[in-house]
Amino acid sequence: MFRHFRRFTTTFMTAAALLVLLAVPASAQEEGVAATQVVLDNIFIFIAAVLVLFMQAGFALVEAGFTQSKNAANIMMKNLMDASVGILMFGAIGYAIAYPGDFNGWFGSSGFGVEGFMTTSATEGLIPSVDFLFQAAFAAAAATIVSGAVAERAQFKAYLIYSIVLTGLIYPIVVSWGWGGGWLSELGFVDFAGSGLVHMVGGVAALVAAAIIGPRAGKYAPDGTPRAIPGHSMPLAVLGVFILFIGWFGFNPGSQLAADLAVPVIAALTAFAGASGAAAAMVTSWVLLKKPDLSMAGNGLLAGLVAICSGIGDMNALGTLLTGGIAGVLVTFSVLFIERIGIDDPVGAFSVHGLCGFWGLLATGLFATSGGTNGAVDGLFAGGGAGLLLDQFVGGIAIAAFVAVASIVLFGTLKSAGVLRVSLEEEIGGLDLSEHGTAAYGWDVDAARIRSRNGGSLVTTE
């Protein structure tokens, strides 16, 4: 009898709850759903921002692994400051330049700081602090691309000045053209997650910096033939590649700026692009170098990820695979070409981020389709004509030109002031000890002592 009574009570309470729920006005239910969605969107973008910030660890490990152990602490310091200075400078002036309240089409000047930073409620969209954190992580990522290109010979104070200028001024101006509603946005330029607005900025600056600072000591023979300067730890470099791969699942899906069902599709397409880039680079290096080169395959994965950032919101799986695969081929040829023309880029920063960032913009003009995740535009191969491809080309050239000129002025000034490059003695001994007074590894302290006694050589008769 008690069992029947309990069953009756449960049924009665369930029915009563349903009646109460049905009695709530539809408008109130809709408001509750909307409020929940706002919370989900903000929490998701916060997590995405953390993943993008974690990419700094990936960049640091890739650069350290591809270079000599005597400079590993210096590389870690540069990446640490890119994140720290990037957040501070982008918060102070960069965010207002990139996303102004009033806009002249070229850059913002309506105020500084992040307006409404302490807001904790919103009826729609992202609260300012979450949006800032996500965007600041992108600014730091753009800045740190240059670190590897000038590795092992740049003065730390010069690099710090560069990082301040890029995150506070150069990068925000370019972002304002596109994501800030400027002239590129009005043109019809498409860059979902930053092939041009983020990666090309860092990649072009890296090329200019590497050209102005000059190659590392001993990189080229007297006849101009390039010599290999092996990195000290390929395991560290590949671990960094994998960390960057993981971080890209914040970079691309987070650029959806909402927690919706497009997010897992974008994530899967991101994986396709990276995987096809790595496989294509492996095959290309196997053909060119007669061996499947590990560093080329790692850079191929990153190249595929860079290239797909622009069009991932408007491509299907086939377009994504083609974009990533072609990037893997391009980066292999580019790394070899850049080295042979006398520019010493130890990690292939320009090839990965500059060239493949530009390719990503063009790939959007070719492969974009209204059958993509967002379905906004059709590219050339989807019957949309050459209009989008032309817009992408114009946008890429404009970004490259502005960043190149700004970088030439910046790094040229630093070189003229005599603060860009360390002395030959400091370069031979390693920047860890000369710039920071500490070594990443204990054995480098002993090696430095031997070099100082033997004119830079590790060979001793003692």
C-alpha cells in the first residue's frame, strides 16, 4: 500500500511541476535560454583564450628545440615577455586601436584601455574582459613569431622594444582593418581566424627582421653556401608542435565567438588541415632531400594550420585538405629557398606564417563555398567568380606592405642605434649567459668557460 502511495505522490508532483512550467510565459522561457547561451558563449571563449595563450609554450619549445642549447633560456625569456608585454600593451592601447568605438576606416583613436572591463553581466555577446583576453592572446601569438627568426643573435632589449611596438601598434592597426570593421572588412575580405591578420603580420615582420639583423656566425661558407646549425633537441621541437596543434583548437573554433554546433566541425576541419600539411611536407622533403625530414614535417603541420585559419568558416572538408596539403608543399620549398638566398631564419618563421598565411588568404578565394560551416561566400571553384580571390589578394598585399614598411623602420632604427645584434663574442658564448646571466642547462656553463679560453672553440688541450 505504501508503494502505491509513493507512486501516486511522485506522479502528482511531476504533473504539478509540468503545470507550473507550462504556466511560465513563453517570453520568460526564451529569456532564460538566451541568458544561458550568453554564459555558455563567454565560458567557451574563456577556455579558447586559455588554449591560445598555451600556444606560447608551444612556440617556446619549437624555437628552443630548433636552435642551440646555449640560447634556450634567452628564447624562453623572449616568449615569456611576448605574452606579458603583449597583454599589457594590447590592454593599454592596442585593443582600443583594433576595436574602436568610432572609426575612420584605417585605425581607431577613440580611447585607450578596455571600456567596461569589470562588467560581469550581458544580455548578448561577450563581456569585455573575455573578448579582451581572447584578442590579447592573438596579439601575443603574432609577436612571438619573430622570436625564432632572430634567434641566437638579437639583443634582448631590442627584441623587447619590437614586442612592445608590434602588440601595441602594428598588429592592432592591421586588425582594425579587418575584424575592427575597417576598409578590408568593407571590401569583402575574409579572414575567419587570422591567416593574414595574425600570421602574416608576424611572418612578414620575421622576414624583415632576419634580413636586417643578418645570419648567425658560421651559417654561410665564404662562397655563400649555407651550413647546417643543428638544433639541440628535436624532441622538444616536436613537443612544441603538438602543443601548438592543441592550442589551435582554441584559435580556430574560438573564432566562431559562440558555443554552437559549428565549433566541433571547425575543430575537425582544423585537424584535417594540420594533418594534410604534415603529410605533404613529409613527402615533399622525402623527394627533395632523399629522407623524410622531421623538422619539415613539423613545420608542414603548422603551415597547414596557418593556411586554414582564413577560410575554415567557409570551406568543406575537401577544400580544407587541399589548403593544408598545398601549404605543406609550399613551406618545404620556401624554407630551402629562404636559406639559399642568404636569409637565416632558424625556425622557418616566414615560410610557415608569412608565405602560408598569404596562401591561406588566396585559398579562401579559391575554395570557399556556401556549403561551409558559415556558408557566407562562394570562391572561384564554387562558382562565385574571381571577386573574392581578388579581395583576398589585395588584402594580403596591403598587410604585407604595411608590416614590411613598419618593420623596416623599426628594425632599421634599432640597427642604426647599435642595439639590434649582440657582439660576435656574445653570440659564440651564447645569449643565455651574456644576456641573462643564467643557462638553460648546466653543461652550457662549462662550455662557455671553454669557449672563452679558446677563442670560441670547444676544442681544448687541457
